[in-house]
Amino acid sequence: MAYNKTEILALPDEEKLLPITADDIAFAEERLKLHKANPTEGMEWDEVREKIKAKYGF
């Protein structure tokens, strides 16, 4: 299925958003809780992007 970027960007914001479930919210809240408990764990986005690029070539 092809998508027209111009048409998608012209949609009202409400139509661009995907519905968020209670499970999605619970997952995000748990991840935030883990981050607050261990703020120095994890990687910066630039580091993640470089690892993906090195592994997969894009």
C-alpha cells in the first residue's frame, strides 16, 4: 500500500495519532520508573543509531 506523505501531513492531528491502550500507558510508566531509578543506565540515541548502522548497514 502506497502512502502520500503530503496527504498524511495535511490530516488534522487527531487523525494522525494512533489510539493508546491502558497497556501502552502502563508500559511507558514502568519504563519511566526504571529510568528514574537508574538514570545513568542505557545508551544515548546517537550510540544506538551507530550500533544499528554498524550491524545492519543503515
